Amino acid sequence: MADIITQTTLESAKVFAEPFLRHATLETGENAWLHAQAVSQILLNIGSSEAMQAASYLVYTCEHLNKPLDVIGQAFDDNLASLAVETTKLMHMQKQTRAATGKITTTAHTETVRKMLLAFSRDLRVVMLRLASRLQSLRYFAASKSEVSASLARESLQVFAPLANRLGIWQIKWEMEDLSFRFLEPQTYKETARLLDEKRTLREDYVEQLREQLQTDLAKQGIKAEVQGRPKHIYSIVKKMRGKGLGFDQVFDIRALRVIVAEIDDCYGALGWVHAQFSPISDEFDDYIAKPKANGYQSLHTVVRDASGQAIEVQIRTQNMHDKAEHGVAAHWVYKEAGAKGYAGVAATGSYDAKIAVLRQLLAWERDLTATDSTASDSAALLSDRIYVLTPEAAVVELPQGATAIDFAYTVHTDLGHRCRGAKLDGVIVSLNTPLKNGQTVEINAAKEGGPSRDWLNAELGYLTSSRAKTKVRAWFNAKAMMETIARGREAVEKLLQREGKTAIKLVDLAVQLGFKSADELFEVVGKDEYSLRTIEAFFKPPAPELSTEELLHKRAKVEKTPTGGVLVVGVDSLLTQLAKCCKPAPGDAIGGYVTRGKGVSIHRQSCSNFQALVARNDVNHEGRVIDVAWAKDKLASANTATSGSVNEVYPVDVVIEAADSQGLLKAILEVFSKDKLNVIAANTQSHRSSGGDTAVMTFTVEVTNSARLNKVLSLVLEVQGVRSARRR
């Protein structure tokens, strides 16, 4: 398509849209065709392109088309189709926000801002179309004297007008403020308008006299200037009166002139002459030429008093400054079709810097929006913790303050985060823990495959800030560890089946018969040493002759007449007990008993997975084998006080420690056990290599007097550098 959209496209858009819009009515009650015409004229007045004016008609046809993107794209081009559809989407978002809140709250403001930022990331023209459309809606309400919802008027005043201000589109800003204020505070508006009208003739005659005198005198000084009377904006006057506690007659810009000259030197020349002829008010002078406003506005502002003491505001600027002040971003934005690598509304070359500049104005506008709302302290604090950066395609990405390129990568896509290996900020290579700043363009260098580094989770290294990215990295390592655990469990179960000659059995069927939902669930608990292989062996052995519960409970052990292990069976004396080897309970642990066939009562920790499986089977079959047991009083007292007790009364327990493998790790852990006088009677270590470094999994069997003492020692083990977890098996 040609770079310049011709008048034919605008006329074609009118012909295309008229059948749909001629008799259609918008939710405001306005005729859609008349609204589109008025929006097109507003865009023309602020210097927008013919493509924008054509889009003002196409936007409202989307409601009447089943597939507007395809239909408009075929009739015109994909650029205009995308612009129309995106603008319609934004209109719907704003409508839903107003409907959901009833009034425009601070939260709703923030959401509206965010939606506009997202729309802008595709095409700034979406925002321009919404501004022009909202202004026309306000004009319609004023002309027809229709009732206006407070939420729409407040949204216009608190969201749209500040946006127009940040983009420097003063024509829209002033008019939108006055109309919104008129609907929100009709009595104050009428009273201020009445005060302006009371001495309008005298004031206008005086301003006209000053205008002619100033223009003539500047010409005599060799300064060619156009002097204008400035329009009076009611909302601005009321805002000044309220903000400074002034009376109507004390507001300076009720009498105001604007001087437009050719060159910057003429601005200061005119300023010197004005200050020489009148008495300047020193506190009311601003040089926005030397120090432009954040949105690029430039002008000299001064307030002087005439011989009678009346205040007069004078603004002095060049014609170029005036054009930018009146039209804002529309005065210098390039509306051309993008190339293959461009994006809608902006030329592929020469416009990216302009887009960045406007993005920063929109970000500043978002901060203004929350900072000026007296109820927005919480939201303002929240937004101050956010930054916005760009992808190489100029899409906006929202991140927490202090975020890095890795945070950015995970926000764009989880897989991109996993494969992130390097980054560029504004084309410059930086380290992955460099904090990002507002408006920067971030480019990620990613490997074809691979995963994250464990260093990214080290808070001291500063690689990650966002909770989303941290969660994704942890999930990756957890999934990797789970896969390794399942692989170990599968290997152990398959070896057992080979020994038992049961290789024909399906692993899924075995898992289900053992009470698991899947084979992987069985492999997981076996790989974690939380499920004994002996339980699987017992599954294949024929059941022993059934004995009654009474016979089992009263069966005495021939080799032992008193309880062992310091455990008492509730309600039964001198019953043989044995501590289960799968969980190795110690005094202080919550325990339960299970009546075995011929071996007395097996004592388990209540958290033991094997015991829980036995309890479940007991409940289903009503066997009555699960019984209450308790530690002897002397053992329980020892556990509660975490003392060592008698040196002969020790209990072997298994401890599993996972840590980053390093030289001296085993020695450091053994020193902790030795310092607390815990005897290590067995140790087994395994090392697993991964992209994040070597991981050591160590299993120790230690002799303890009670579980409380063991918990204390495990907390000390966790303090050893590199240790990630330390737990009972």
C-alpha cells in the first residue's frame, strides 16, 4: 500500500460506514453517523492524518460486523482494520469498568490507565481516537442537555483530560475539563460563568485595548508579533481559586494575553518590553522555554500589573511552540504505514524515538493520576513500585521496581525465562542482574534449550525480583528433582519385581492394588524412602492363618515378658512391642500401634506412610488391628524436656540431608552431630549432577534419646552453608 493514504480512502470509509451508522444510536443516545463525523472533524482540527479520520468512521461499524477484522481488512487494509478493532475493544473495557464500579474509583482509574497503555503499545492512534470520541460525547450531552452519568463525567475529568494534558493536546484538555466540570458541579459552574459574564464587556474592551497597544509597541521595537486574547476556562479558574484560596477578582488569568513571535530571541525581547511597561509580579514568572514541562510544552509565562493595579497574565511563545501546545503529539507524530518489521501507525524508520518519548509521557500521566487523588495513597504506593519496559517490537511489559532481564523474560514467556542466557538494554549488553528502568528496550539472548541456574534464587545476587519469576524457577527445579526421585523409585521397584519373579505384572496395576492412584505416585514415595519395599514384598507373599483379634492381643512373646522400647499398649500389660524400622520412632513422636501376626505390636510414627496405609486397610476391613499406644512416662518426660536421659536409652533414627555438593560438606555436618554428642552409626551419600550444579543427598542413621533433641540438631544442620533441607525419613 502507498505510504500516504489518499482522500479516496477517507471518502471510501464514509461510503462503507454510512449504511451501518446512518440510523444507529450509541449508548449515549447520539446518532452514530453524526458522532463519527464530529470525531473526524476534531481529529482534523488537531492535525491528525486522513487515516485517523477514516478510522473514526470504521470504529463504529465493528459493532455491526461478525468478523470486523477480516471484513474491514479486505475492504481497506489490515492496518485500518486493526486500528478500528483495537479501539472498539478499549471502548468496551472502559464501559465494563464504569458498569462494575458505579463510580470511577482509584482502582478503576488504574485499570483504565493500564488498558490504555496496552492499547498504546500497539498503536498510539487508539488513544487519540478515544480522546476525540469522548470529547464529542461531552459536547453532545451539553448541546442536547441530556443527563450525564457521574461516572462518565468523572472519568473524563480524572482520566481523559489528564491524558490529553500529558500528550500536550490543549484544545481537548481545556474543553473536556470545562464540560466535565459543568456536569459534575453544575451550580459552581453556573456561578463562575455568571461572574465572568457580569463585566464581560468592560473586561473584553480593556483586553482588546491592551492587545492592540502591545502589538503596535512590539512592532516599533522591531518585533513582529501576533497578540491574542486568551480564552477563559472555567474549570481552570475554579481550580486556582480552590487551590490558592483566592477570590474571583484575585485570579490572574481572567485578563490574559498570548504573544506569538517568530524566533526564540523575540520571546525574550517581548518579555523585556512587557516588564519595562508594566510592574511584574516576581513570583508569577516561569520560563518553560529554558526548562520545558515534562510533556514538552514551551512558553514564557508572566503576570504583571497595570497602572491601576489590575493583574494581567501574558504568555509569550514562537509559532512552532504554539502549534505543539495546541495540537500536542498530533502536531509531530508520523502517521504512515509500517514496513514489514514496523507496527501499526508508526513508520518503520525514524519514529521509534518519538514512540518512546510519548510512552514516557503516558507513564508520567499514570503517576499523576494516582498522586492527585486524595484517596489514592495505597494505589499510588503500589504503582510507584512498577516499571514499564519495551520488547524489541515496542510492546509494553509491566514489571516490579528493581526487576531484571530475567524477570522480563519470565513475564514474556516461561520457556524464554528458562532459556535466558544474556540481555541487551537499549542495544547495550548488560549482566542479567542489572535492574531495569522505565522506558528501556529489553532484548533477550536465549539458548535453544536448557534450564535456569540455582544462582538465580540467591537473593544476595539480585537476579530475580518478581514473585512470578521466582515461582517459575523453583517449579523447574522441583519438577527436575521429582523426575529424578521417580526414576530412582522406578528402578528400585523394577529390581524388586525381578527378584520376586513378578516382571509380568503391570506397574500401574501394582500401584493401584497398593493404594496409589498412579505408578509415578508409588515411585515417588519409594524414591523418597517414604515407602518400604518390604511392603511390596509382603504383597506377593501368601497370607498367614487368620487369628482373632483377642488371640492376637493376648499372645505373649516367649522370649520377652515386659514391654520394650519404653512403649505401653493402652489397656494391656506386658505385651510384646517392636519399633518399626520403616519410620524408627523415638520418644516425643506421636505414635500408633498395629497388631502383627506373631510379632506383637509394631510401633509406628503416626505420620508414617506405611502406618497410614495400614490404618486405611484396617478401617475398610474392620480388622481391629490398629490400637492406641503411648510412651512410658519417663521417656515422655525426657522428650518434653529435650534432655539426654540415660546413656543406654537411645533410638536409631534416619535423617536425610540435601545440599549443594562441595568440598568439606560431609565434615561440617558430622561436626554438628559430634558437637551435640549424637552418635552416627551409618551414613550413605549420593551426588546428582545437574545444570544448576552438583546436589548431594546424604542419609545418616543417628542414635538419639528423643525427637525434640533431634529437631534441635536438624535446625543447626540447616545453618551449614549449602544445606537446603534436613529432615527425618
